[in-house]
Amino acid sequence: MLSLFLLMVVAKKTSAEKFAIPHDVIEKLNVKTPVRIFTSDELKRYSGVDSEKPIYLAVKGVVFDVTSGKKFYGKNSVYNALVGKDATRAIAKMNLDEEDLKREHDIEGLEDKYLQDLDKIFNDVYMAKYPVVGYMDYLLSVNKFINKVRIKEEF
């Protein structure tokens, strides 16, 4: 997965520009369709409001097509507040509080229990049930990525 992010960082020219990831990388990831990079504004278009479009939700920067769970995620459904955005924080805390929904992928200050719950839900629910259709552009922030790598190397 790290190599995919490095490839995307190298291949990315601007945040709005789309690019193709080489076929052999996609094969290794077992992804059926080309990988797409989403901005927050682009992801909002897949919120379940337009019945002609699929319903997308991001967790930990990974964008999933949750259309098959339309009764849970569709317009006026119980978890509709989670779609069309990166709902990492709300999913980690298992709540739909406005504050957590606004903070989207910000996991700063979450207790270990929430982070462990997030990993379990990410793997056991989203990775297990829903197809990956892309990744959030914030994962491509070169400065943040380099700083995280640098911090880990120092310890």
C-alpha cells in the first residue's frame, strides 16, 4: 500500500488533474477498476441525493462504493450523514454528532479504543463488504507524508 501512495505522489501534478496508475500496480492491488483520487468537493457529489449516481463514503482516506447498502446509506436513511465525505472520525466514535462529522478524517486526540474500533470496522465492514473506488487527495500531501515517515524513522 505504501508503494501505491508513493506512486501516486510521484505521478500527481496538480490536485485537480487525474492520472492513470500503471496496470501492473492495479493488478497487484486486486482492484477491478482504475484508481481514482477524490477531493472533498468531488466526494460530496456521491451523497445519495442523486439517485442516478452511486453512493460513496470514505474511511481512512479510502473511498468505498456503498450503493449496495442503500437502505442504510441512501437519502433519508439512518447513516446517510456519513456519505459523500470522509467519515473516519464519526465511524471511529460510532456516532453521528455534527462536530465529529465536520472533522471528517481528523483523528487527532482520539483514544486508543476508538482507533482500535476504527481499524476493526474498516477491515471487517468496509474492506470486507464494499468495493474500493478510490482514495482521498489528502493522502497525497507530500509534506504530511514526509513528516510522518521522518517521525517514524527517528524512533
